[in-house]
Amino acid sequence: MSKQRVKANVENGKAHRRGAGVGHVYETLRNEIIELKLAPGSPIDEVQLSERFSLSRTPIREALVRLASDGLIETLPNRATIVSHIDFLGLPQFFDALSLMYRVTTRLAAANHDPADLERIWSLQKEFATAVNARDVLTMIAANRNFHVEIAKAGRNRYYTELFTQLLDEGRRILRLYYSSFNDELPVQYVTEHEDMIAAISDRDVALADQLAGRHAEQIVRQIQAFVIADPKTNFSMAI
């Protein structure tokens, strides 16, 4: 084997290890931020992360760039990096937009879906139900997000799908509060709400799909609002 090929293989190996390191750092920090183990406003220090993960600062920076693109961390004018704050004062507007998109996307799915859409939606619902039974919160959050995105895709309007996806991604930490309000044991009726929505979509009952999606959104908003009011400590973690 030529020296050039050996060198290329070595470089490729380094790149692979770095890529794996970037992915590990990204997923670990993302999960800790979503679970609120890293509270909003917490400082992010590259040197400390480099020591923690036994990696150079280059893959750490690459992971932080990905987290920033997700809106989970931000760099302040003084160049300090922190976990992004949750806009507590903006939550009413967020909830209004989220509730509207629940209804619009579910209505359109009832009108425009095809059989393959229903198969994917049911598969994600089963994943969500399994995670609920296991009290696996991170999987619950991910499966719930993917479930509603798949419904939006079934509606065949990419603009609504993109907007709803953005809202669901921004709301991952807020959804963590929702599950926390139940001590991570989501009542069965809130799992079957998804199944009722699928049934309405399958029946192409646009009005019922709209109604069920609206109720689903309302109970989530009420639960989160009640939890925040009942637990003053939450306001600190959600402060601007």
C-alpha cells in the first residue's frame, strides 16, 4: 500500500472518530437540555466540555454549532455561550400558534391522507405508547413530535408542515414540563387521544379531526399553565 493511501486511511479514520465524537457530544447535550438537566441560562464552557468528553475543542465546537442551529444554545454579545432561555412571556403566543397548527394539520390530514400515511402515523403512535409505558421521556418527546409531523405531512401542505415542525422543535422543553406535571406517568386517556385523532383522520371526518386536535392542544396548554403556576421554581428555569 502506498504512503499516500496509508495517509488517506489515517485521515479518514480520524475524521470518522471526530464525527462520532461530535454526534455523541451533540446528542448528550441536546438530551440534557431538553430534559432541563442543563437549565436555561446555564453557561456552556468549551474547555470543560473538552475535558468531560475527552475530546479536542474542534469536535466540541462542531457539536455546539449544531445545538445553536437547533435553538438550544446561544452566544451572548460578550461571547459567552449559554443554554437558550425559554421565552416565558411569549408562551401565550406560542400556545396560540401551536394550537392552531394542531387543528389545521389534523384537518388537512383527514382530507388528504393516503393509506401509507396512516401506516406511518400508527407506527409512530405505537412507538409513543411504548415509551409512555416505559416512562422514557426523551422517546416520548421525540415520538410525539414525529407523530404530529407525520400527520402534518399527510395534509400535503409543506408550509404548514415546516411551521408545525418548527413549533414542535421549539416546544420540546415545554413538553418536558408537561410530562413532569404527571411525574412522567402520562394518563392513558391522553395516549388514546392520539388514537381518536387517527380514527377521525382515517374516516376522513374533517370536522371531528379538527375538534379532537383542538381538545388535545387545549388540555396540553392547561396542564402546562397549571404546572407553572403551582410550582414557582419552574418560573426561574423559564425566566427570560
